[in-house]
Amino acid sequence: MAVTTVSIRLALKKIAERTCGMRPKVVPVKVSGDPGERVFFVTLPFEYKAEVCAYLSKHLGVHHPVDALPLILGSREARWLVELVLKEDTNRSLRHEHRRSADRIGRS
């Protein structure tokens, strides 16, 4: 899976929404290095950083001090981040579809 600055930005916005109840408008992501060895530098808005960092620590084992800037993700951590959010979105969609199917059967 190719990880891009856009996929990292979207994943972090979704995590912020889940942990804080709203998405930040801007999550700057810069990249450095060659493909496969890239390092992503993320500037999370202060209002979201503690919750997002706690979430990343719990679910990915990525530990980052809240007062340190920026959040630094290697290629592996960035891939884990994007895969985690995709997996969670898929699971939510499946649960939603299962509930809808159960509701239709119940109404029959």
C-alpha cells in the first residue's frame, strides 16, 4: 500500500473526529526521504494533539510526547496508521450494514 501525505492527513483527521468529536481543518504533513524510507512530519493542532497521540499510543504503539513538535512517523508507522483507519472504517460499515439487514428482516 502506498502511503501519501493525503492518506496520513485523512487518517489523522478521522482519529481526531473519533477522539475529540470534531476534525481539524488543517493537518500539515511534510515528507522527506526516498520511497520505502520516507519520514513524515505532521503538525497536529494543539487542541487535538493529546487525544490523537494517546490513540496512536494505544492502538499502534507509537509514542510521542504531547509537547514535542512535530509528530514524526516512519514509513512503517505511517502505513500502520492508514491501515488502522481503513480497517476501522470497514468494520463500522459492516456493522452498519448488518444492523440494516437485521432491521429489514425484523420488519418482514
